[in-house]
Amino acid sequence: MAPLTHVKKSSFKEKRGDVTIYSGELNKVWIIIAISQGGYALGLLIEAYQKAQADTPHPEVMHVTSHFLRTTAILPFEVRI
């Protein structure tokens, strides 16, 4: 299994007004029987947030709570911040 630091890939896509959009794709290495690991999916969200916050006075994530209501889809994704 590839290290998490090598498969976390979210990239800037575009800015629409006050919304910054990052996109990426789940790496198939971190998928178990067609379902991505929840922590991996959450890590991609946090990575996009950290990129968006990098040039602000608060670049680090202070607190994250997540509730998975269903499995994550294995599709390209977008994070809107």
C-alpha cells in the first residue's frame, strides 16, 4: 500500500467569487472492496482546506468532526471552501 503522503492529491481548480474549489481523485490503492477508507477521504478534505488556508493567519486545521452517512464514492471529487 502506498504511503498516504504519496496518494493525497487535491489541486486548485478555480475560484468563483468567495468560493475556492479544489479537485482530485481517490487513489485506488486506498480502496477496500470498492469502498474508500473514510479517514483517507477525510484527509483529502483536510489537505484542500490547508492549501486554501496556507496564506492566512490560521493555516492549520484546529478541529475536525466527521460523520459518514454513507460510503464515499470512488469518483473524482471537488472540495468547495
